[in-house]
Amino acid sequence: MKSSVELTRDLVRFNTINPPGAERACAEALAGPLENAGFAVDTIPFGEGRAQLVARIGGSPERPPIAFTGHLDTVPLGAQPWSVDPHAAEIADGRLYGRGSSDMKSGVAAFVTVCLELAGKLAGTPGVVLIITAGEETGCTGAAALAGGAKGLPQAGALVVAEPTGNRPLAGHKGALWLDAVTRGVTAHGSMPDKGINAVYKAARAVTALQDFDFNVARHDVLGAPTLNVGTIAGGLNINSVPDRAAIGIDIRTIPGQNHAGIRDQLASYLGADVELGTRLDAQSVWTSPDDAWIGTVVRIAREIAGVGGEVGAAPYFTDASILTPAMGGPPTAIIGPGELELAHQTDEYCLVSRIEQATEIYSAIIRDWCAL
């Protein structure tokens, strides 16, 4: 059986840059060994050349299974040249290089390796469910397809998200609500602007108003306050015409207790009739109290194996848990993985080999505790 480090190298060698994703071959490389180990594996198509996996083993009427999730797609390489081949999975000075090494093929490799090792012992226990997705980097589209599919997703008693945290356990993340705000006008010749209605001026007034928008909610103890950022603005086709359309992109990050539909309605009222709002992404926040008994177990295991301590924090990014946690019955959710947060999406991305080995031990201890092995 391959080590988690070798399996990470295998996964990094698959080019799954999204777009287009092309995760099928990578997913199939995991499906075969899992099936051979006794997992019931569903390989679920997700467009041309793309696929996702849902794998199950064990099961008990007394307690639901523990679930692990990770995605196989990666972001583009960026404009900056790499000093290494981004898909060669080279190891140098204790670092495993490659696109997806930290975000997050090392995490997937670690939990798959553990499950292959423990598979023979999981019959008659609560068992394990693996949700290995495509399309996370473009807004959790793969997870949403699984949750909304004909089969749906199995219920889980706890969920581990193997995103990069340096093996520090995190108890949640903010939600993301991305809105497109469109203003419309009437075009006219640029020399006669009084004959038209300028959509860019409407958009400018909306942007100015958004600077002063107040969510009017209390800060979360760990996640802090919700935020709003205008990330894009575009309007007009040529300099000598009055623009009849403009659009701004609004990035809202939310905290538990906020209702995204309510926020959109609130913004629509605040901006007025000149602005049409459309939703591009709706990913809910995820939070499990650090007082939760299972979160306490994960924290203890991580401290004993990786030496990480301190207060339980939260991730700055959002994850597939936005979709999976509610779809799987709202289990306590921990984000913990071997990748380095600051290296996600970076040129010359790498993951420390030692972190991968630690994560493998952590996941093994988590499963053994849940399944009483």
C-alpha cells in the first residue's frame, strides 16, 4: 500500500486545473483502490471529463458515520513562472511541490490512505463516508450538484474538511454571498449626453452608497463582523457613447445567523429601483461551537500529534462544507488539513512532507475514536 506522501504525488501529477477541471481520471485513480478495499463507491459524472466520488464503508444503526471531504480541482498556475514543474510532484528539502499540493490533494491523499489501511476493521462500526468533489474552486458547484442530485447525500455524525490549515483544527468559516448589481440607462451620442441616461452614473451612486452600508448585526466572537467589498465594476462600450448598462460585483462575507435571502432583500431596498441584483454565489457560513465534545476530541488529537494548540479559530476562506454540512444533517464540522494556508493558490505551491504524515496520523486517530477501534 502506498504512503500518503506517495499518493499525494500521484494526485498532484493529474492536471485538474479548473477550468476545465478534468477531475475524472484523478477520481478514478482513487475509486479503484477504495473499491478493492471494500468501499461502496459511486463515481458520479460532473460534465465532460469530470467526476466526483461518494464512498461508504461500515454502518451502524446506533451511530451515524463520520465523513471526510476534499476536492480534486485546482486553480490555474498564474502569470508568474514556476521554478519547478507544477505537475511533477518533486520533493526537495522536505517540501512536496506542485499545484494542489497544499490545496488540497495532500489532505485527500491523507484521509484516503487512512481509510484504505483501516477498511478491514470498519465493518460493524459506524463507518466512514468520503465525499471527494470536483468544482470547488469555482464556487462549490460539485458539492451543490451532489446535494441536489437524485441520490442526495448520506447523513453524517461529524464532518472533517481536509482544506489547508497546517493541521490546526478550525471550527468554521464565514459564508460568501456574491451579487451582480446591474444598472441600465439609455444610450446616446457622447456629444449629446442629455439625450441619454447614463448607467455608469447610476452604478457610481450605488458604489458610493455601499461604502456606508451597515449590516446592523453583532460581531461573532471568532468570525468577527460581516464584510462587503465591491470587487469589480464595468460599463460602457466606447468613450463617445452614453453607456446604457453597467455592472458591479459585490462580495459579501457573512457570519452565522445571517440570512442570505434577507441580506439580498435588504440591499435591494437600500440601493433602490435603479439597481437590479442577481446572485452569483450563495455559500452559507459554517460554525461549530468549540465547546462541542467532538471538536474537543479533534483539538486534543491535533495537539498530541502535531503539537498545535491555542484557541479554536476559523478559516478565512469558504469550503464545500457550506453545502455539505447542511445537506448531511448539520453535523459538527472541523476544518483540518496538512496544507499551508498561505501557500494555497501561490506560485511554487508546496506542502511539507511532515505535515502530510502528521495529518495521516490525525485522521487515523479521529476515525479510531469515532468507530471505537
